[in-house]
Amino acid sequence: MNRIKKVFTLIHIGLWTLLSLLLALQLSQDNPDWLVATAGVILTSLYVFYSHFWLLTRYLGKNQKGAYFLRLTGIILSGPFLYMLLNYREQDNRDPFLGYYPVALLSIVPIFLFLSWLARITENLVLNTIRKEQLEKQAVQAELYYLKSQINPHFLFNTLNNIHTLVYKQAPAAPEAVMRLASLMRYMIYESNAPTVPLSREMNYLQDYVSLQQLRYKKSPVVDLIVEGELEFCHIAPLLFIHLIENAYKHSPARLEPGDIKVSVTLKENTLTFRLQNPVEKNRGNKLEETGGIGLPNVRKRLALLYPGQHTLDIYSSDEVFIVTLTIHGLHLQVNEREANLLYN
């Protein structure tokens, strides 16, 4: 906001300087006292303009019309005095109040009263628009922070339940599960604080998560993960897919065969397509979220805030299969960068 006010100050200085130069150039052609005449017009204009400008700053939008019009009358009546005093000469035969005063009162004063009103209204409009945008941006950031804060406890709760089962059974995989969880939490707490992360890093995070979940199964990998495209050149919002993967495990049958859960990530030009398919546990029917679940609603809200008008989220559900297809268009590809340097003020 201070930067915008400085810009307005520079505009004022520039316009007044330009006006002074043009006026001096005009008066110097036929007035031997052009310097004094120029000073009289400019000083009178400055007085009327900024007196009224200050008046509007103080009273605009407030229910104090009486005080405003009283002070406005004072500005109008006192405005011509500077012009009259600087231009009046003792050898003049005419009364200054009948010559110079009405000239300034009828020409200079109304013009710069109007210009000051126009300037005040314009600045207020610009500043209010910027304030509104800043408030909206802060509201979006606050909601994004809230949605993102839901991810860590939700993820931790589910994963700790899985590790508890391994520890209870005294499975040899338990220590490895704890180490993988520590790696995942390191990414979630530290690396995912950036507004965007390389898509390749996000996929490594998902692969670590899948590896952690795989410790529950003795068979070959139950997740078939296919990645296509140069992911390191694309940056996306972090932790965008984790809820979808969690839902796939949660709502799949307890016994999964190798490759039952299919995940494909394709990056083509500036379009990312994430597709996930998993079998549905029959006794759950089409129920995608348990009571208190936050997965899919969280994803929808984050997508609406992060990629408005840039994404589609299609969900297909039947008694046998559940498919989610997420497409994000218009992603920025940073060919020569490894980290994102984006805001989200």
C-alpha cells in the first residue's frame, strides 16, 4: 500500500511540474512578467487543489456535510488572494478586487476544485480496490492454510494405525515403517511449506507413501504407478494427491492383489493428468467418505482455491470400481529451475 501511495506522489509531482512548464512557456510569449504570473497561477492552483484534497480526505464518506461546505466556502473565497497579490501592481488603475480577484475566482478556483475532487475519487477507488484484493487474498491464504493443516493430522492418524498393527504383530517391517514415516513427515513439515514444489518431488513423496503402505502386504506391489513426462520441470501445490491415494487404500478390499490400485501421472505440455483407479470393498457400497472424513472435500476446496478455472475433477463410482481423474491445465513449466519461487500475498 505504501508503494502505491509513493506512486501517486510521483504522479502529482510529475503533473504539477509539467503544468508549470507549459504555463510558463505560454505566458513567456506575451507577458514580460511571465515568471510572476506563472507563480501566481501555480501557487493559487496548489492552494485550492490541496486544500480541497485534504478536505475530501477528511470528510468524504462521512455525515458531516455542514462542516465540509463551510470549509469549502472558505477555500473558494480565499483561493484568489494569492493570484491577486502576486499580480497586482501599484501602477494599476483598476481595483484588484474588481480585476484580479474575479479572474481567479471564476477560472482557476473551479477548475482545480474539480480536479482535486477527481484526483481524490480516483485515488480512493484504486486504494480500495487494492485493499479489497489484499483482503480476498488473505482470506484465500487463511483457508488454504486451514485445509493444508488438516492433512498432517489426518495422514498421521491413518499411518500410525498401520504402524501400530505392525508393532502389535511384532512384524520385522515395523522399524522400516517408522523410518519411512519420519521421511514422509520431514517432507510434509518442511519441504511442503513452499507454495509450489517440483512435481517430481511430490511424486517421490507419493512413492514413499505407497512403499510404506506396501509393508502391510506380503504380495507384490498392490499399486501400479506409471509416470510419464519430464516432471522435474513442472511445479504444483504440495500434498495435492495424498488424500486421493489414502482414499484408494481406505475403500479398497482388505485383500488386494498385485496391481489392483492403478495410478498414472501424465504431464503433456502444460497439462497434468492424474488418474487413480481402485476396487471397491463391497460391504461399503458407494460410500466414499466415512463420517468425519475430510479427504475429497479437502481436495475439492484446495483445487478451487489454487487452480480456479484451470482444473477438472471427474469421479466415477460403481459397485466394483472407483475412478478419479484430475486434470490441471495451464501449469507453468520452469525448464531451467529446480525450485519454485512463487508467492501465495
